[in-house]
Amino acid sequence: MSTTPRIAVDSAGPAAVDGRHIRALTFQSVRMEYLRHVLSERSLTAAGCRALVVGSGRGVLARGLAELGFEVVAADPSPAATALARDADDGRGITYLTSPAEQLDLPDGTFDLVYCADTIEITERPEAVLAQAARVLRPAGAFVYDTVNRTLVSRLIYLGAFQAFPGTRIMPRGRYAAHRLRRPAELAEALDGAGLTAKDVSRSSRATYAVWSARRAVAGVARSPTSSCRSWSTWCSNRRAARW
């Protein structure tokens, strides 16, 4: 007798359909390709650098960064996802922790690269997410995120096919909502408030990658997290004019 699939994120059960993990596997190649390009453009060497993956899920992207040579910390709000990521680590030396993106349990200025995945499109508090990412970046660090633009097609896919239609459902209902699918311009105020300025936005059929650079002062120390994905300039101006 066949078993009816059960929609459940961060679940490894034999009958579970984990759309979050399916999405991570689908996006992995384009995320890594984009990151390699950024590292090349910025002449940034992974060896000796620390990377943080926010919204790391089962650790697919974190393991990819570790293979490039980064010292990696993977943070996720789900204890179940953290446990699954640890089980799949296979000795890569990644540090896994359960922590919400809106309140990272990490010290200031400790990462050369922060990648925010599977987060902007589900959080109700993007300002807090971006502020935390900026806080943990080192001077000249790089912040990268991908998210879902709010378009007719994305509504049909994320709100319809992924959540509502029985034959194509891979996500629990309510994981995505129209108001959380944000257009780039809608994030500009939050990014500016966090001290982040757009350096590059690359749109694809699978994700939107934004690269930000930042100039901000913390406790009298100038910190300039220069975000990358495809980073073009070294430092940004005080005006932090965004390019879309």
C-alpha cells in the first residue's frame, strides 16, 4: 500500500516531503557559481576567512562554503534542521547553531562573508535580519542574500504551486505570504538603516542575488562590510546610493 507524502520542512521521515531542502538543493549550483564569481571579482581567498550562513537548513550551502576553504558557521532557527545538518556534516568542521536570523547569538564583527538564505522571504522582520547581518560582519566583509521577488509568476509558484495545489505542494501552507515576497526597492530602507548599500543585484529565474556594501561605525571603530556576490567597488559613499 502506498504512503501518502507528508509535507514537513526539516523532516527526514521516509514519507516526508521537505520543500525547504528541495529548494536548497535546487539553488545550490547557482548560489555557488555566483559566490565563486564574487570571490574572483574581489580577489577574496576563502582560506583563512570565516563565513556565516543564515538560514542554513540542512547545511547544503554551508558545506559548499567549507569545501571552498572557509571556516563556516551555520545558523538556523530550527533545532530539527540543525540536527540534520550536523548528521550530514561528515567531518567538515562546520559549527552549527540554532539561532533566529533576527537575533543572532554571535559576536560583532567576526565574519568575512555572511550569506542570508531562505530567510528574507519568510521573516516578518527584515530590518532585524539585515541589522544582525551587518553587525556580525568584519570591516570590508561581504553580505550576500537571495530572495523571492514579488511578481505574478512568483505568486503563482510560491503561493500557488508550492503551497496550495495538491499535485505540486512541497511546502506547508503559510510558509510564504504575498507581503513577505519583497521587491528590491522595498528592502532599500531596511538596508540603508542597517548601513548596507546596494552594489549589485542579479536577477535569475530561481533567485535574486543582492550584493551590498556598508560603511558604518560601531563603538568608534569604522566597519565597512562590503557585500559581495558580484562586488564592484571597494568602499561605498556616505550617501550609500543604491543601484538596481
